[in-house]
Amino acid sequence: GAVVSQHPSRVICKSGTSVKIECRSLDFQATTMFWYRQFPKQSLMLMATSNEGSKATYEQGVEKDKFLINHASLTLSTLTVTSAHPEDSSFYICSASGQTKNIQYFGAGTRLSVL
Amino acid sequence: AQSVTQPDIHITVSEGASLELRCNYSYGATPYLFWYVQSPGQGLQLLLKYFSGDTLVQGIKGFEAEFKRSQSSFNLRKPSVHWSDAAEYFCAVGAPYNQGGKLIFGQGTELSVKP
């Protein structure tokens, strides 16, 4: 149990375009979802926390207008990178927390490359 | 400030040898502690967790960890390493769900396994 699916696993886009990443909890209701960014050989940096039906809470230094997060249902959260630029290229990982509320279950990540 | 320190960036052990990965934390209250493993290009898999109770916790894949409050440590151990254990290991400290449930990750320890 506690499977989190993240899609797409890899995306390449042109500078200036927007990219949407989906995070789904497949077998549990995710009341809270988290979005992380990971640079090569580095740890995970929390970008934002989203609760179903509420606005996301962004960490300091994360541009909320660039990284749009929607958590419209108990099984789906999306991260949209708007007007992507090469510096947004990174590995983005989502996690979800549900019934066992103090445990986060992670998706497989999305490798974003902006040309 | 809350933080997690993994002093070893990279460790190499021989297959069949024992393993200990170090983790020290700084947290104002009783911490929720986690060890996650990440294979290249993948998300994170939960190995084990400590919330309360017995300070020696067992996890998946033969791993265990011991919470030592006096040393602010939560070291991960395995008696006999397998080649498939080669991966990146992250220690994390988490806030309770009713306090946001955020995780703070250490920098990670990359484990290499020699044949």
C-alpha cells in the first residue's frame, strides 16, 4: 500500500513554456502533499506544502507565481512550472501523507530539462 | 534551528561487511525520525521510522536504526551489505502532522558496495 505515482518521469521543454507535473496517491487519500526540488548530488529542498482544498504554503524563496500548485482532490496534486527557464531544470519529487499522517510516501520524481 | 547532519558524504563497504551510516539531528522537541533510500533517478523509499517507544527500530531490507537521545543520533545499521544496497541514503527529522508534517533532510550518504 501507500503508492504515489508521479507523471511524467521526464520532460524536456523549450524555454518560456509551461510544464505540468502530476502527483497521485493510488491507494490512499492524501490530505497533504509536498513538493521537493533536488539538485544533482544534493538533498531534497521542500518547495511547498499543499492541503486538499487549500492554497499551498510555499517555503521562503520559492516563487509562488512560477511554481503553481493545485491540490484539488484527495488523490491528486499538480505542480506547474510556468514560463520555464534553463535554471528551472532539476529533479522534482512529490510526496503524500495520508492516514498514517506522520509518514510521507514519495513519487519516483520528474526530471525537467529546459532548453 | 532544526537540522540534520549526515557526516559521511560517501561510504564504500565490501559486500557482506557490516554498515553503519551516521545521522545527528537538532530538534526542539521529541523528533520523528526517518531513514529513506534513493536509487539513481528515483524517488525515496522509506526504510524505517522512529516515533516513540523502543529505541531500536527494525526496517525493511534488513536495516535497523537506534535512537539515542543523549547523543541526538539515529544511526542506520545493517549487519551484512548486499550489492543491491548501493544507493543514496537520507536521514530526516519530521514535525508532527498537526504541526505541518514537514521533513528536514540531511545531505545524504552515498553508499558504494565493492564485490
